[in-house]
Amino acid sequence: MEEKNISLLIGERDPFFRRQLERILKSHFNLIFVEDGTEILTKTKNIGPNLIILEALLPSVDGFKVCQQLKGDPETKAIPVLFYTVLRAEARVRQAGADGFLLKPQPPEKLLSWVKNFLIKPESKGESK
Amino acid sequence: MTERITLGVPNLDQILGGGLPAYSLVLISGNPGSGKTILSNQIVYQLATPERRGLIITTVSEPLSRLLRYTQEFKFFDPNKVGESIIYEDIGPHLLGANGENAWDKIEELILKNQPAFLVIDSIRAIHDLSVSPAVTRRGFFRLASLLSTLPCTAFLIGEYDGDEYAPTVEASIADVILHLEYRPVGLGSRRIIKVLKVRGSDFLAGEHTFKINSDGITVFPRFTTPAKPLVYKPVTQRALVGIPGFDDVLFPGGILRGTTTLVAGDPGVGKTVTALHFLLNGGRQGEAGVYVSFQEDPNQFATIANNFGYDLEKMIRDKQLILLYNSPVEIDIDEMALKIIAAIQNIQAKRLVVDSLSDLASGARGDPDRFYNFVYAFVQWLKDRTVTAMLTNEMGQLFANELTLTGRGVSHIADNLLLLRYTELEGEIRRALTILACRGSDHSKKVYEYLISEKEGPRLGSPLSSAFTLFRPTTIQE
């Protein structure tokens, strides 16, 4: 699949991190940003993204619960869910069923290759960084 | 009586007069970097549960991501509490894009939605700064205070206010409790101060208290002070044997009165430490536990000295008859030391104490002689109240001088007994001489004695020195 045809749904409340992600990922992927957990759940069903990036701290429904719901739903469980978060809570992220965890902040190259890794090599599921 | 909350920050409850009144509105003010955010987070992380949740609302003083990054460095931080027991909300965008009134709407909405038992707004100053008018701010605070008064919620408002800047603010007037934090440079170092400025309808421990921040978070060291209620003294007639030959029969017949404090002042190297050490370790031999506070001899040096005199230090420590409390004299704090000493005394039910030396301890008052004087007074009263017999050593600076400066800090008046050790020249040799200058409430020898210290047998009192010595007839004696 052409990278530009790949859709990433990003749940991020912080405008500065939204800007960072946009700067790094926009030229590679089609980005859809949302700011709260409920919206992530709705949008996932509507647009069927190729990958989801979450901040753990999301308003209304937090990232952990969002991930649990996505992974518990047969319709969405195959979509890779990655946590790019300020919270040092890898164990909890794994428990929620996420595929990847990366602590904020990270340099652009690392962030980009991390995301690509989950799109290009699905077998690498489980690798944290 | 209002229910009190134990805050989980060591000793903070004590300066608040026994915990925080439940459902208080607390203003935590202080200059940037003084520890306000850490304090509020430490409290919320200790207290919040899924049933009694904490809500931390950030404004625009610090991005939420940054706040969290540094909070996670502390041991009190628990990532499992985030989202379950503690909710983070950021109202920065509402403040940046509006006239300030929207921020108050958002705060109200978040409180009503989350129904927190503990609320933090960090910081409230930012709301002031971004508000279009003081009227908007005042209305907002009034709305907040009114809303909180209807809820079982204890709230902490964080404000970056230097010195007295907080005083005229609306949040200071609505607050039930005001805590002020300061980061103050002192000499080459610094000191962190916490002050309780207001607790509505309750007594509290006024004045400046030191606090420290380490990976555990904040620990407060309450200003050591005499209790507001005077102690009821029982006349003490029992005596503690010093155990140094000549002391319990000639100098202090029957021993030193229990619960009294003896200042052992003298020239450098004249035998103050050895005297105090024997007093303490002899107590151990009589089954009395003791605490030795040293700022110069580390435990190894101390063990070497004691073993030379035939004391089995390891056994005494093992049997809980002795605690050696060694502390570097660099950057100590007297109130922190007081807590350590008290804990050690209580740990082994000590009846004897040595502080070696007072001049090292004085450095912990950071150049404030009044603070030190008050501290020593309060500390001696504390010991008296618990019948702990103490020896405090103090080095006099001027060797062979005709002017005696005992402590230079006025504390010799606080001690009950005053023992003076000096070098003297006798028959072409430098010898040690000893006398008692004061012994409150008890008879004592007025003579000047030679003081002999043998490497194996330790110290003992020699014969009275009958010659005319200028050493004990100084031109002036100064406090």
C-alpha cells in the first residue's frame, strides 16, 4: 500500500504534541486527529484506520479504556494500537492489549521508524521501541 | 470539631495543628521552583482512591506533559492511579482562547463531572494573568468557592506568589488554609521553607519550618519549639553516675541530677569528647541506653576510641543500648537533626544523650543566633521533660586566652551544669585542668583539678591545683 493511502487515527489532547506528530508524519501518512477517547471509538468504526496512536491521558475515556474496547471488539481488534504517551506505564499499556509503547518525547526519526515498523512488519507486534 | 485529614507528607500534619481540616480550600503559594506542585501531587497521590478521586487541573503555567514527566520521578507517583483514582485535565486551551470566563465554566464542569474528593488547580495565578479583568477573576473565584462549599471536596489552589504577593489576592481571602513555600539562598547553599499562614478556626505551628525534597517527595522538619503549654516539672532527686573516677564523689557528689544538661566547654583536644563518651558508655554499663550524636568522629573512629578504653561498642549497639548518630557538619539543619535525635532516643528508650559538638550543631541554624538559642532552649526542655541526662560539648576558640568565651551564643545559661576543661602549664608541662563553673540546684566542688587521661584507663580526676592559675582567673568571662 502507498504510504499516503495509509490512515493513522491519533488521539492526542496536547496541541504541541499534535503539532509534533503532524510535522513528522504528515508527509508520509494520512492523519486524522481527535482529542478525546469517545471520539476515537466512533471514528475507528467510521473510517477504519490502518493504525491508531494514543496518548494514555485522554479526556472523557482514557487511552487504556479506549484500547481495551478496541481490542475487545472483533471489528477493530486487528488494528494496531500504539501508545505514544507521557505516562511511564508500559505494563498497563500492555495489559490493555496495545501493540506498542513509546515514552514521550522522542526524536522525529525514531518516532517515524517506530510507526512504520508496525505498518510494514506486522510480525514485529509486541516490540516496544 | 471538624474532621481532620492526614496528608501523608511527613510532619506536615504537625505544623497544621494535627492534619488538614476536611473540605478546606487550601492556597499553596510560593516562588517558582519552591515545591508547590510536588506538595499538592504528593498529597493527592497519597490520598486518592477510585472511590475518593483526585482531579488535577492544569492551566498554562506548565504543560501537562511536562508536569507529568517530572512528577513520575517521585516514588509517590503510581501510574496505575492515573485515570482510575486521579484524573488529569488541562484547561489551557480554554484560557488561551477566551477571556477567562470560559475557564471558570470549564473548571465548574470538570468538578461536577468528576465529583473529586481532592482537587488541585495548578496554577491559579495563570487564570489571573489571562483574565480580561479583575472582576472576571473575582466572580470566578466566588463561583468556585461557592461550588466547593456544597461538595465533600478538599481543594488545593497553586499560586506562584513571591513573598507577600499572595496577601491581597482574592484566593487568599477565600482560602481556609494558606501554606507558603520558599526556596531561599543561604550562603553557598539554600534552604527550603514552609510556613502555615492561616488555618481557619484552628491553631497551628507558626513560623518557618524547613523542608526537603528528595525522591520520596517532601519531608517537613517542624521548627523545634517548646510546647505552648508549660511543662509540669517534677522535682528530680535521682542522680546519674558519670562513672569517671572522681566525678561522682568529688565533683558531683552522688552523680549528676537526672534530666539535667551539662555543657562541657573547653579548648580543642582537651578531652571533651572523651569525657562525654565515658559518661554515655558508663551509662550503658549500668543498663542505661544512650545516644551519641557526633559531627566529627565517624562510627569507625568512634569505635576505635571506645575499644581502646575497653568498651564493646558492637555489643552495646546490638543490645540496643547505644545509637551512634553520625552526621556530617556540612549543610545540616537543626530541626532535621532534632527529629533524628528524638527518633533515636525513642527507639532505644535512651536515658543519656551526648551532642558532640554544639558548635557543629549551631551551623545548622544557618547564621541565625536567635533561632539557635531558641532551639537549644526547647531541646533542653524536651530532654528535661523525659528525664534524659545530657552532655553537650562545645569548643572554645581561644587557646590559652585570658578571655573565656563559653559558647558565644548565649546557650551556657540554658545548661544546668557547666564544666570547663582547659590546658594549663604546670612544672614545665602542658596539663589538663577542670572545674565546675555552675551546677543548678545541686552542690558541687568549687576547686580546680588536674584532669588526667590515660590511653587505656580513660579519664580520671587528679588532685586540686592549688597554685595561682591565670587560666581560671580570666580577665573577662563572656557568654
